[in-house]
Amino acid sequence: MSTAPPIILWFRKDLRLDDNLALTAAVETGRPVLSVYILDDSDPTIAPLGGAQLWWLHHSLLSLKKSLRAAGNDLVLRRGPWEKVLGELIASTGADAIYVNRLHDPAGLEKKRSFADAQAARGVKVAAFDGQLLHDPRRLTTGSGGSFRVYTPFWNAFQRQHEPRPPVDAPAKIQKFPSPPESDDLDSWNCLPTKPNWALHFKESWTPGEPAALEKLQEFIEGPLDTYKTDRDFPAKTATSCLSPHLALGEISPFRIWHATRGLDDISREDLIHFRKELVWREFCYHLLFHFPDLAEKNWNARFDALTWKKDSKRFHAWTRGMTGYPIVDAGMRQLWRDGIMHNRVRMIAGSFLIKDLLIDWREGERWFRDTLVDADAASNPANWQWVAGTGADASPFFRVFNPVLQGEKFDKSGDYVRSFVPEIARLPDKFIHRPFDAPADVLRKAGVELGKTYPHPIVNHAEARDRALGAYDAVKRGD
């Protein structure tokens, strides 16, 4: 057993052994490794996590601990300000190096630089490695040297850069520090909801952890990928990768996903490129966040600061509960509450409804999603909300207002998705499943639906709400 001082391996949003460059570099030194995860409620790059993601974190850390133990190591858990915790670990173990994978977090960069400089003065090396993103937001620039504001030029520039590196396999053995410091009890962090246990159904849909992430990737490659482009917009179909929650906490690296899509002769180029574009959209969101750190709080397009939002707690509450009277919206919001996820197409429909039908500030929706999504992401969540709102970079124009009835009839024609999550209207015929308010009285009666009692009347008239939203937008354009 080595008597050398340990290298502190600081896990953050990289809860995996596979393709973990900081881990690989630490192992290659031949020195003992002290694996640490710090829950810092004051660090905006890590926490505070929403309730759904805290549930995921609890189970992900259990999985990581199990994987580390299988490799001969273990995981130390600590809660508190990360710089204080790391300082204590250095003092108690004699560690003279910290290895960490880089997060492209503009809010914390200066603080981390100062910490690294202070440690260097004490003879402690802080080494950072890449792994969160396929591109470096500091280096991928426009022809004029600036940041990208439109996705297509970003995608083109991304393709012109070097091919993403191949992933690095997990080490089989990770030398353990013989005198590890005391670890927090994970249960003491109270990440799991109890009274009530609103995450009760999560385990039916998800298995957090790196092994499940790698298995999910293989299932996607062998299944839905070959119809990805045509099927991904239909929420009743199993057509997406379901990798986003695993990516959010780094249980799988984007390099591993990209590599898995190489050399697939049996997959059409269109399906492959479409999936890769979705992966690179995540890169674009982080590019935006890096260059506009206030993405979750401020309109990227400041012109929309003049837009007057409505404060309507009653309608917002109806939206969060999936009781708007528009079945596709309600199905999505109930899926979110039950499973901690919502199909991407339905996210756009539900987001558009909140912003444009109800004229409620997109930031209210972003905060709700951040708390209830297991795949909540510091970049993708606000960037996508701003896209729907029309306030963001390369956004859908504000005057594009999703019609929830037509969207439902187009992407859930037979109503299978709605019936899964809104059972009280499940017996309605397909013709009225997305518009129960248009169903004749005898049809409603036969289906056991009583509007206003068993299922709500629409909380707004979509046509009138659309006109109101466009009027508000026109006022912004005129500068009223």
C-alpha cells in the first residue's frame, strides 16, 4: 500500500468512472485516490438542486459508491462550502493535489481560479480536465472571434472542429487512501421526499447511476435510433434516448454517446445526424450560458424586458397540476409530476401555453421545471424556456403560439398519450380526446365526463388568449 499523500478526486457533475479524465489521470499517477463528493448549497453550478434531482442524486451517489468500492476505492461525502471542505480534507490527509473535471460555469470560474492560486502557493496542485462538453465555449468562436447566437452556424462550426475524442474506459483498479476521513451519512442529507413521497413513481421509470446510463445508451442505439427523426415528436412512442437525466449529473459523458453513434451502417444518416444535432443543441445551450451567465434570470433579448407579464397564481397553479382543460398540456404536466420528465414536444406545448396563453413570465415556468425535472440542467432548461418564449437566442418568434388542440391532434392523434395521464377523459372518442369542450352532451355523458366536475373547463379561450399575447408583443415592438 502506497504511503504517498493522496490525490483528492473531486466529483461534481461527473458521477461516473467511465470516461472520467480526472479519475484516469489520478489513477495513472500510481498514488492513492481520495474520492469526494461535496454538496454545496451555495454553489450555483451544483446546487441548490430541485427536489426531483435531489432524489436522483441520492440514488446516483449510492451507485457511484458501489462502483468505486468494486474498484477498491470508496466515496467520501461532505456537505458545506466546497472551498472550506477541500481545505479541511487537505489539512487532515496531507493531500497535495486536487483533480477535478472542468465545469464551464462563468459564475464560479473566478472563485475557482482564486482557490487554485491560493492552493498553489501552499504547494497543492489543482488540475482540471475536460469532459462535460464536446466543445470549449472559450475556443469555438465565430469568424469574427465572438460567441454564437444562432444554432445552425454553431452546428456548422462544431462540425468543422476536430472530431470529438474517443472516450476513455473506466479503470479496473483505483488505489484507496488507507486513512480516509469520516464521511457524511447520505441519509442525513434528506434528499428523498417523505411526507408526502411525491417521488413514489420515479423508480418505476428510472434507475439512476452510471450502469443504467450505459445500458440506456445501448438500448437506444439498438432500438429507437433508427426511427429517431420521424418518431421523436410523438409522445406516445418510445422514440427518444431518455439519456438527459443521466447526462445532467454526468453519469455518462457526451463523448461516450458521440462515440456510440460512430460506424452504425444500419442506421440512416438522417436519423443519426438528427440525434447528434440534439446532442449538440445541449452544447449550444452551454455556449449561451457561458457567454450570458444570467440566462435563467434575464431575457437574452433585452427588448422583451418591456413585456408586461400577468401575475395569476390561480391559473399558474392549474397549469402545475395539469388542470388547464387542454388535455395535451395537462397530460404533460401530470407526466412531469408522476415521472419527473416530460416529452420534449409536450414541453414546448406546455411552455407555450404558460407563456402565451396565460401570459405568465417564462421564468416562473423555468423555476417549476427546475424543481420537478429529473433532467433539470443549468443551461438547457433556461435556454429552452427562452426559445419557447421568443426571448432567447435563435428563438422561436414570440408570435408563434402553439395551439394546444391542434398540436395534440397532430402528435397524439389517437390520444394514447393523453389517455395515459388524464384517465378521467380516457373514454372519449378520438375525435374529442383533445377537445372535450367541443363534445356533445351525450358523448360526454357516455364517456363519464362532466366538465367542471370530473375534468375542468378550459381556463382560457385559446383564440382569445392568442390575440392577447400578440397584442402584448405588438406593444413591445411599438415601444408602447
